[in-house]
Amino acid sequence: MEIKNIYTQQLEFFNSNQTKEVSFRIEQLQKIKSVLIAHEDEMYTAIYEDFGKSKFDTYSAEFSLLYHEINIFIKNIKSWSKRRRVATGMANFPAKSYIIPEPLGVTLVIGAWNYPYQLSLLPAITAIAAGNTVMIKPSELPSRTAAVMAKIINENFPSKFLYVVEGGVETTTELLNHRFDKIFFTGSIPVGRIIYQAAAKLLTPVTLELGGKSPTFVLADADLKTTAKRIVWAKFFNAGQTCVAPDYILVEKKIEEEFLKTLAATITEFYDLKNGLTENYVQIVNDKNFDRLAKLIDREKLYFGGEMDAAKRLIHPTILQNVNFEDPVMEDEIFGPILPVLSFTNLDQAIAAVKDRPKPLSCYIYGKDRTQIDKILSEVSFGGGAVNDSIMHLSNSNMPFGGVGFSGMGSYHGKYGFDAFSHYKSILDKPTWLEPNVKYAPYTDFKLKLIKWMLG
Ligand code: NAD
């Protein structure tokens, strides 16, 4: 179906006010949940065929989050959508004041490929919870995954309300010619810039969920065994193709050797890739990314791993040591299973090096010394993160998830997502039984005195 037609249909449907009804929103969210449950197997197969992602990984990182947030929305939409009374103040006595949450309108969600279901459907679910219509443009890279999403959504929902548009750059470019009421984009920084520029032409508000190089501090008093487990899991989950994966390690010099040994032992314990791909590990999404990553493995700095299979697009978990900020692996977000380890002796210098670079999406700190932990938390700006863990902060829907600076703008998850797709309309509601005339001409000294008293 033509993009223009669907856009027009959605505009008309939104203007019919049906999506504003809380009962309608809850019904649609329940329907999305049952459609997903009914098609889970088909969706597992598609993503496995696209890049070897197992049912375990797909459930834990995609479906679980979708179901969790649907449940939160169903439970809270009614109270979140209610108008809220706020104090009025003397200047407007005897009026009352309230805020009315309202949906923005026709929205566009553009997804990234690395968690293809979650990154397209979660913002869409959030938009629906807030009362909008949605067009979803998933990433075209995992083509089977995009096709199955388009099939199950477009067969089960009217296009005037929710529609998946398949396609690549050309399709997105065409979509961007329409005046959406909100664009929610997840993807890379360079494409984020393109989206922001296109949105600016039509004054469309955007949420940009971008990427960046997320540092991971390992302090001298860190519990190395648990630290290694949590870092290895977070880094090599989805073969490192995770926006919030620890991109690189900054470890205190005096524990570097022991930390490296523990990391390597943990990788060996978690992943046995001698016979190729297993249920515990995924492929690199395509040849282009495989080639890009292969070039980043500097054999002279290789500490562990480095094995590759181009035919299967498989790169074993790899650790690089003695890395410095000038190395090619430190230029851009790695987005693959390569973990560079840099060491430091002075925490202030390590912090300064991180602050010299664009603000990252995440930052992780492993250690016990609260003074050092708090120093990093207060001095380094980043989207969100964790102390003695990685990635898991995003599973708590009571906290906003989003970047800052180059890692993005705006946030979502739970109420923060509802807010991202809502406008808060402020209303002053005044009776006519009192009309003090103080603000009207002709002005007098007495009126000025009164105004000073009332507004001062
Ligand atoms: P990408 O920017 O290449 O693509 C994202 C989307 O933009 C896709 O739907 C794609 O079709 C579209 N697109 C690509 N080029 C375009 C162009 N020239 N004009 C218009 N649209 C275009 O990103 P990706 O490779 O899918 O994802 C990887 C990036 O996304 C990484 O940087 C990662 O950190 C980031 N990411 C961020 C989050 C987050 O929540 N902050 C989550 C996942 C991924």
C-alpha cells in the first residue's frame, strides 16, 4: 500500500478521536499481546534464520520486555491519561488549573536491527498506550524478521491505526516527507542526524535513541569473578551487537593481569564455539559488519579469541589488551564481540579521557569504594548505567531509558515513554463571578501596588 494513503488514513482516523479512548487503547494493547503470543514461534524462526538468535535470547531480550511494558501500560493508562489538578496561585484567583495529557497524533517509529522486534514494537506499543496512531519502519537488514512483523501486524490491525512499512533508505526518505506528529528513531548517530534534519524541516518532535562507546570502569577493589561474569555476559550477548554493551574496559593497572585472566576463563566457561555456532551465541548480522569488525582485531594486541568464520559470519568473543585511545578500535562504537581493555593508574585521568569523547549511552562501574563510584557518577555524563552490573538498568521500567548528547535525546520505558508520545495541555479554568479589573487600563498607582503584592 502506498505510504501517502496510509498516512492520510491515519490522519483521518486520529482525527476521529477513537484512539483517545482509554478502553480502545487497552483493547489494542491486549490484542497486540495475544497476536505476539500466537506468533512467537514464527518470530523465533525468522530471527534465528536472520542471524542465529536463539529462542532464549529472543524471549529474554525482546518478548519479555514487550509483555512487561504492555502490562504496565494496561495497568496505568487510565490514571496517566486523567487530567491532573495543580495549584493556581493568587494572580488567577478564583480559577482552577489542570493539565490534560493528550496524544500527539500520527507517529512514526523507525527501528534498528539488533533487537528488531523490541526496538520497533516497544516504541509503537508506547505510542498506542498514549493514544496515537503508528507507522513502523523496521530495519530492513534482518529481512525475515521485518517480513514476519509486517505480516502479523498488517493482517491483524487496520492500516489506519497501526501499520508496518517494509523497506530501506528509500522508504524511510519517503516517509520523512510526511508531517508526522512525532518521530521515534533508534539507530546510529549518522542516520540520527539525517532524521533530525528531516524532522526539523517540518518541526516534528523527535526522540533519538542512538549509540556510542560505553565505557566500563573496573576499580581495584572489584569482585573480579562476578565482575567478569557480568561483563562477559553483557558484552557477548547478541555477539556484542547491543547499543548498551560495554564497549571498552578501563581497568586499574594493578589488577589488569588478574582481570584479563578471569575474563578469559569466564568466556571459556560460557561459550564453547570450537564446533561453530551454538544456541548460546549469535552471528554478525551481515557481511559488511563482519568485514568491518574483522579489521578491528589488531593481532598484535590480541589477548584472547580472534577466531572467525566468514561463511557463518561468526566472530568468537575476543579481548584486546594494551589498547590506547588512538587505536582504530577506539574510534567508533564497536557493535561486535571485540572487547578492548585499557588500563589506568590515575582515576582522574581515566575520567578526563572519557569526558574528552562524546557522551556515551551507558557507563558501568565495578568496584566497592563508594567515593570512587560516586566520583565517576557525578563527573561523567552518560545516558544511564549501572554499578556492579551492565545492561540490566534498561529492564527497570521505573527509570527513563535514553541517551544524552551524541548518544541521543529523549527517553522512554514506562511512564517516560508515555510522556514521550504525549503533549501536556495546560488549562486555566476561570469563573466569571469575580472580575477585579486590576489588570485593565487605565493603570493607576494603586493598581500597580496591588499587582506587586499579588505577583511579587
Ligand atoms: P542505522 O542507523 O543504520 O539504521 C536504523 C534505521 O534507519 C533503519 O530502519 C534503517 O533502514 C534506517 N536508515 C538507514 N540509513 C538511512 C538513511 N540514509 N536515511 C534514512 N533512514 C535510514 O542503525 P542500525 O545499524 O540498524 O543499528 C545500529 C545502531 O543503532 C548502533 O549505533 C546502536 O548503538 C544503535 N542502537 C541504539 C539503541 C538505543 O536504544 N539507544 C538501540 C539499538 C541500537
